[in-house]
Amino acid sequence: MGVGGIGMSAFARLLSAQGHHVSGCDESATELTARLAQEGVAVAVGHAATHVTQAPFGPIDVLVASEAVPKSHPELEAARAAGVEIRPRMALLDALLRAGPSVGVIGTHGKTTTTSMIAVALTGAGLDPSAFVGGIVPEFGSNARLGHGPFVAEVDESDRGFAALGAGTAVFTNAEDDHVGGNQATYWETVEEQHAAFAQFVAQSGRVLACADWPGLDALCTGARELLTYGQAGNADYRAVNLRPDADGTSFTVVRRGETLTEARVALPGIHNVLNALAALAAVDLHGGDLTRASAALADFQGPGRRWQRIGELNGALIVDDYAHNATKVQAAVQAARQTGRRVRVVFQPHRYLRTQQSWPRLADALMDADEVLLLDIAAASEPPIEGIHATLISERMTGNGHGGVRYLPDRLEVLRVLRESAGPGDIIVTMGAGDVWKLSRELVGAAL
């Protein structure tokens, strides 16, 4: 169920590649459902109880659903009535993680990019991984890959079921307060509850590779059977040193407990991407892979879809799209844009009323280093509006703090007009947010949506 989602479609691809007969359904047709159909996965638009019991989809043996699906949903009720196993998506991921050597990537930020980098690096090193990623990896042309080596998976903390899982190697990027609060099935009531779940995953994993640069992460790793660290910190087991940033990325040296392992490069700007790449190379080293070949693969890596994705140019301006939607991600994306040496122009779409209510001051502060910010309305993501919560909270705080280049522009045609008339060779224009702001980047370069 929900096969058009980025995670469920990856499951469908993996299971189909393993030889299982896979079908799925979703509320509406998308590019992902169209591609699944081309790949031989039967997809229905809309939900119906008959999908469980009648041809061409049923009768089925297992129904996979996320925790976001109401237990009273007709397809779930039909499955229970027919004695069909209902398997939560995290239970399916658990089975894949425990089937052999595995790497599970956890944390609040950077999971998709880090998981992609690990899979690409392991592939470059000749280790033939399987992969489950929350984004399209250009090197695979997919969000999934089937191989005979380690299984690499992005483990999404928005699904509470992740706390019951563990991996051979847990890569722990960071821990903040995203997906907390509200009444949604995929949200945690408190940050303490969510962080306890991170600690539980860590304790249930064979070993942990944690970011030494993230404050407080060590406190969540006290239950680890074996703890290794990565980062720029002097006490990290794997360190990135001698960083040499340029407009297109960063070159650096990888050191393991004082021993130089390899020279590396990441073709994505920002310190956060150096750390993501370092985690990937450390994972390759822990699995006995060829680091020289892994480094070469990472040097060519352009990022998964919507993670610092270069879309094209407009009047010489570089157009980039990024999924950044909370303050830490936004700040990292703005810092990456500054590294290019261009004038930084951001089109930002706040995501969810609750998230905006919780973090609008931090979002405003994270955008202050951009030269220009064009602010869209909040992307509701099916949430009802919250009285008094509006995108202008962000713009008004930025203006009050002295930013002279922020404008609230809810009319998308006006955003396109402004940028088309003013874009120049010295600019970088970043469409930023978890909603549908990505469409503007494609429209700016004349690409098909």
C-alpha cells in the first residue's frame, strides 16, 4: 500500500528483483508508479478491498503497509478477514537488514545522501551492495539496487517501528528534534522519546559508526557493542583532514587513527557532505573494500534526487534544487551555496504548519546568510492550518534582524518572472523545501515536470 512513495517503491523494486510477485496501489498515479509499471510491478490507482483477494492483484500472501495507514482501512480489514499476513514496512526492512551483512543509516539529517554515498562507494569498491534509499540515486537510476554484497538501507525515524530494528553496522549521522509533536502517526510525542529510539537501534546493532562532530551523540551510543566515530574532531577514529574546498566541492584526506588511508573528493559543496562522504569511506573500510576505487566513485557522485541536485542554468545562473526543510538542513544548504562563490538566491517553501510553528525563528536565522530569499506559502502536506502561523513570520523576523533581501512572494508566476528577468552568471538559485517547490527549478530551466 502506498507503492508510489519513495520508500514503498524501493521495497517493491527490491522484492521484485529477488523474484517475488509484487503488486501495489496508491491514491494517485505518479512518475514512480509509472516506472514501477514499466518494470513489471502491477500498480493500481486508488484503494480497494478487492486488491487483497481478487485478480489481477490478489489473492496475496503478504500485505505491506506503513504505520501511517489507519488500522480501519478497507484493505487492511480485508486482509485480516482473509487471514493474510499484514507486515509493517519496518518489519520488512528488519528482515532485509538481518538477512546478511548490513549497514543501516540513522539520524535526523543527511540519511538519504549518506546512504546513497555508502551504496555508491561500496559499488565502486567492488563489494556489489544491495541498497534501499529514500531518493533516486543517479548511478543506479533507481532508489533500490539488488546485489550480492552488504545491504545498505536508509532507516527513517519518522516510522516509530524503526526502534525495534538493528543493523550489522549502524551509521549514526546526528540527532535533533525533527518529526516531533502533533497527532500524526509518524511523529514522536517528545524528542526524548525519539532519541531513546535512536539509542535502542544503536544497542541492537553489531557496531556503530557515529559522527564525532555532533554534540551529544555519544550519550545515545552508551549501549553500543562496538563504537567507532568519524568526523573532523581530533579524537575521531576516521578523520577528514586537510580540507580543500572549491566552488564545486571539497577535496580532503582520510585518516584512520593516525594512518592516512586515501585522498578523497566530494563533488557536492558543504562540510556536511564531507562528513557524509567520510562515513561512506569508513563503511567501505570496515567491509574490507578498495578505498582508492571507492574514492574515485564518490568523486563522480552528483547526489541523489532533490539533495543538492543541479538542474541546469538560466542566463548563466546555476539552478540547484534541495530538499532542505528544517533549520539545520537549511543552514547547511545555504553554507553549501556560499561555498560556490556566487550570489546566493533562495526560493524557500516552509513545510507543514506544525513544523513552521515549532521552528520559524530558527528557519529565519538559517536563511540570513543568503543574499536574497523569495518566500512561498507554507506547504500544508495535508495538515490543517494553525491560526497565526504563516510564512511571513519568517520574512518579518529576517527583516527585523536587518536582512534587506527577503520578500514574501506567494504567486509562483511572479517568482518565475522576477528570477527570469534578474538571473545572471554570478548567481546560484536554490529552490529549497520538502513540498513542491522543486517544480520551480525545472520551470526556470525549461525542463519537463
